[in-house]
Amino acid sequence: MAKHNQPAADQDWWTIWPEILNAELAAYARLEITPRTVHKGNGLLILEADWPVHGQSLPTLLRIGYSPLHPFFRPAVAAPNQSFERHQNPFSHELCLLTQELGQWDSNQLVADFIKERLDQLLRVLAARKDGRWDDAAKLEEQAADPLMPYFAGAAEVDSIILFDGQASLPSGQHGLMQVACTSRPTRRNGAAFEGVVQQLTTSTGAPIGKRFGFPAEPQDTPVITGRWVKLTPPAMADAGELLRLADEELARQAVLQPTSVRKVNETARGPFSITGIVFPEESEYDVQKNGVGWLFLVTRRALENEKAGVTETRLVRGERAGKDDIFSRLPVARSLLTKKALVIGCGAIGSFAGLELARAGVGEIGFLDFDTVQPGNSLRWPLGRTVWGNDKAIALANFIGSNYPWTKAWAAEGRFGAAVTEPVGIPRQLRNILTPIFDEVRSADVVIDASASPEVQLALSYYCRGFRVPYVMGYATLGVAGGVVARFLPESEGCFVCLQEHWKDKRHIPELRVDDAGVIIPVGCNAPTFTGGGFDLQEISLEIVRTAVGLLSEGNYDPGRWDLAVLTLKDDDGGRMLPHWKAFQCPPHPRCCGAAR
């Protein structure tokens, strides 16, 4: 492919477009502002300017940074000598002149004109808020919270985190103890990285404050550290040691009236690993009042880069809200899924992705059934990689969900569904029928998802689901991933899985699925053929399975659609790739099956 004769990508933007720089400087001159160059190089231009402000005798010093991708990207504007109560990063003093929404920056606008327009608006907002004219302020500014916690994130230790329930109330006391479950999770960047979960706040005497917080499937042997907390609105500073000094100073002030209580709290800070939590009122939604709770966590332990005995250091560890409401606020439909149970039969290239998406959606319980193991070659179309090669697919998925999606209970059942045997050895004699455990799970499920791609499994499972009055969702891809299908049969459906097969035989009401007969191989070392195709195509089917299941489980909070059958086509008549095309069909009762009585 021929390359265009364009300037080198690593050239400074003002070298590529000198006319843009001239226009930018002319805009300042038009406003009678003479900017000073602080830095010009490395793709970055930083100017400094004394900016006149209406109603003020003295100008405001601004530091103006141009993006290395100017004019495509927005500039950064800081007021280093100002401390505004809102719309300013308290660390960098950068002003929030644009919201985070897409399309806010106009690349055709000159920066000087942009600052004049937006700075005036920002100052009018601050004046309205200062005067208590909240309606006027709301008309001028983005109606979003301006919490303090996110500003500290850049100063925190990498890869460590402490989780807390964001819906908990601000504790009424001034200090106390906290139970933090800590799990080591070292990374390449931080060998001492860990995850903490604030399980319980208490008074200094151990009396519980608020509800206990935790995830449903926490390991029982997780170490629990007793830390301390103090109520204090922290100043904007990145020095964790100085923040700890301020926390100690506040506790010392409180000790004047409560010496015994503070002394007991401070005992937790004497060990080789200690956690100090700073809790403060936080703006959690756009409002006059700070009605939320913010946390900073300070961890003191042996210096990570100093092996000398007795040398400790304090680091800031970022806190994140991880309560049920915190996590699922981005997906309101999840609230109706948390009490639901799904059973996934078949954990291959389609069922595995479907199961993970159901966990992400908030389904409360997911059971997996599959007899196969994860092979290296599966990685091309399986969600997990090398760490689970050789593991049972069902167990690998259940373990992954249990570790990463704590609000979902995941479990696995091994074995080949419905397989016959020729030797009685190993048959569990205590069971009246070896299928009893599986059928018990089918009966208790809110939906059964069949991703086995096995006609035998589909025929049997759809039959029993109909008898147990459990919704049955089936999906698979055709050879060569030329297409696929997702079908659902509800207890009240007039047609059934056998009706669908009969309609396909007739080739009238429902068209045959698109197939690529060349898309079959027998990998070296395998004794059975498999289809060719990647996860990037197969996930089309997985996602439609999930949408269908969520619709059935959500109690009307997500539209399940009005069709019985969704047919996917990915290749045209000549075998060429086409945009994914779904077509919906009904599956009426067939005269040779459910429609015979009619």
C-alpha cells in the first residue's frame, strides 16, 4: 500500500502547522495578553499568561499546556496561585473548563478564545455557589458530583486496593477500629500489592458500627487485619507520611477528651503492617450537601525498597466502592438478576463466553456442566488462557467467576450428560438415578442454557426442561462459523425443539442455517474433527444467548424480544464475510409434533 507524503508523525505540531501557532498567538494579542513561553519542545508547548479577570484589580496567573496532538486534543489550563472550591484539581490546580463528555472540545476554536469563554463561565459558577444561588449555578455547570477521593488516585501505590461499601453512612464517632480482610496479590510492578476489604467498623471497644460488609463467597481463611480509622477531611497532598502525621495529630487532639479510647485505637498502628483509614464527608451526587462517605487508606509496612530491619514507610492505597449497589448501579437490570439461577450445559467456545457474561450481568448463581478440558488450541476461542490449560472447563470457569465476580455463586459439575457406560464399577449406588443431581439443578434453575452443540443433549434437555417447566435456551454455530442459531422454548410455548427440527426438514417456514463445509479440521493429536473459527465470530451467538436469558430472567426489566428463533448469517452465498445478520422467526407447533392434535 502506497504511503502518503505526510510530515513525520513525531514532528512538533507547530512545525507541521506553523500557521496554527501564529493564529494561536494572534488570538492572545487580540485580547491584549502577552503569553510567556515556559517550554517549547518534545511535542509540548506550555505558556504562562497574566489573565485579566472582570471585577478584579489584579490578573490571574494561568499556565496553559497545549496537547502534543493539538489541535485535535483539548488543552490543559492551570491556575497555580488559586484554590477554587470546585472545578479545579486540588493537586495540579488544573481547571475543569470542559466536562468529560465526548465532543466538548472544538478543534477549530483558538485556545485563547476558549479560555476567555470558559473561565468567565467558571467564575460565574463559583460566584453563584458562594452567594447560595444554587439554581443559577446549576444552569451554568455540569450537574455532577465533584468528589475528593478520585484526586488522590494518582498518588496511590500501584496495584493495591482497599474495598468498602459505598452505601454505608458516615460513622457518628470520631475514631475507632476496623476489620480489613487482606489478600496478597503481587504483581510485576509491586511485589507487595494486596487487596483489602473493610468488613466492619467498630468503636474502640469493639461495638459494631453499621452493617458488616463482605462478598458472598469470601474464603474462610483470609487474614483479617485490625486497623484504625479517624474522621478527618484530608488536605490535597500526595505525601502519605504527612497524611499519616495529620491523622496522628487529629487523634492526639481527640485524646484530650478520650485518652483511653484513642490509646486503644493507636495500639493497632504498632505492628509490622498497619492500616489507618481517614473517613470524611464526600459529595456523592450533585447537591449542596456532602451526603456520601469518602475514604483514604494509609498502609505502613517495611519499606519495599529497603531491606534494613526496622525501616518502615507509609503509602497511600486507593479505596474503591464495591458494595452491591456500587457495582450494579451501571446496570439497573442486574438488580432483578441477583436472585436468579442459570444452568449452562456445554462450556466450549459459546457456553464459556455466555457464562462469563451472565456473571458480569449479575446473575446470582450459575452452574456449569461439561466433560472437556481446556487445551492450548482452545485459547483461540475460549475466554481464559494459559493459566487454565489442562483444567476442566467447567471448574476453570466457576473458579474464575468466584475469584472475579463475587456477587455470583458459581459451581461446576463434571461428567458427560447422559453418557452410557458398559462397566458398573464406579456407579454411585446411593443414587436412585445417576441423573438425579443434575435434574435437581435443572428443576431449581430459572433458565437452562444449552451450548453443547450436541443434538442428543439438545433433544433430551429440551424434553426434560419442558416437563419441569423451566425455560430452555439453545445456541450453536454452524460449520466454519458461517452462521448460527439461538432458540428459546418456554413452558408455555406452543412449539418445541422437535417442532423446530421438523420445520427445518420441511424447508418452508424456517430456512436452513448457512454452513461452510470446508470449515472442518482434525487438529494434530486429536481423534475427532472440529470446526474452524474464532471467538470474535462465535461471541455473536454467545451474546444473543445472554440477551435472551437476561430478558427471560429480568422480570420485565429487559425486553426478551417476541421471537422464538434467531438465525445468524456471517457468510454470503459465495463464502465471503458479511456483516452479522440476525433474522427472527416464530416456531409454531408442527403437525408431526406438538401440532398433531390440531
